[in-house]
Amino acid sequence: MAQDRVETGTANSHELLCPSSRGTLEDSVLIGVVTSHTDGPRVVPTERPIPVTPEILAMAEPVGPSEVFRFASPCQSGKCPHFQNAACQLAVRGVKLLEAVDDELPKCSIRPYCRWFRQEGAAICKRCPQVVTDQFHPSETMVQIVYGIGPAPARAEVPPR
Ligand code: SF4
């Protein structure tokens, strides 16, 4: 299972992880907890990737787990609607549209296996701590990052990640 191999550092380079996925019991690890900061949300990374359990998911109630936690799961590459032109467009647009919130590389327990880091390097890591996977009131910038330029499709039309 991918999470075991990430924990033990034996995952292969082709087993890249999406660092902003919805947590599932089968193949996700917890990598951060969302905290509030005067400038917006900030994700505090876990010391190590933690396999997702029902107890972890329940801790988020009454909100959804991906509103308060960051999870990593195997990158679906071509099966994911955000993956185009051989790249995760969330990471491409994140580097273009977000301001850096860290001067240095933030701590991270999955960096060697992270799709975003593999693709965009340190630039995306310096922006990553402000990313909350599911937001009820996302900023205009976050909407652009998720949906690209132009009007966002109705939520019901958005394929699941
Ligand atoms: S800090 Fe960098 S390596 Fe870690 S999850 Fe974010 S983009 Fe990936």
C-alpha cells in the first residue's frame, strides 16, 4: 500500500502523491492540520505521514475532513481532471497566482514523493501552507487555481478528485 511505503521511505519515484486530496481509509495519509493565521489559513505539517483512520476522520466533525486536514494520496495523473499537459495544473497555477508565505522550504513529511514538488520545486512548497483542500468560501484566486481562468463550473459538474 502506498502509505506504508511512504512511511518507510521505500516508495518509488513513480509513486507520486497528490498533496491536497480527500482523505480515504484505503490509501491516504494525513500530512497537515489547518490552523488560522492573521493572513489566512496555514497548514502545520505532521512530523510524519499518518495513515488515515476512522478516528482521524471523525475528529473533523462537524466539518468535512479536508476542510481542516491536508491529506496525500496517490496521484491519479491522467485520470484526474486537474492533470493536463503532463502536469498537475493546480500546482502550475498555484505558483503563478499565489504569493509565497514562506521564505524557506517548509517542513514536509512527503517531499520526496510529492507531485507538486517534483513538478514545481521549492516555488510551490513556499506557497503550499496556505492551501486548504475544501473551502466553503474560497477566494477568487483559489477558484482560479482550481478551475483555471474563466467562470467556475457549477459544483455538481466538477468531477471528484
Ligand atoms: S510543502 Fe512542498 S513537498 Fe510538501 S506537500 Fe506542499 S508542495 Fe508537496
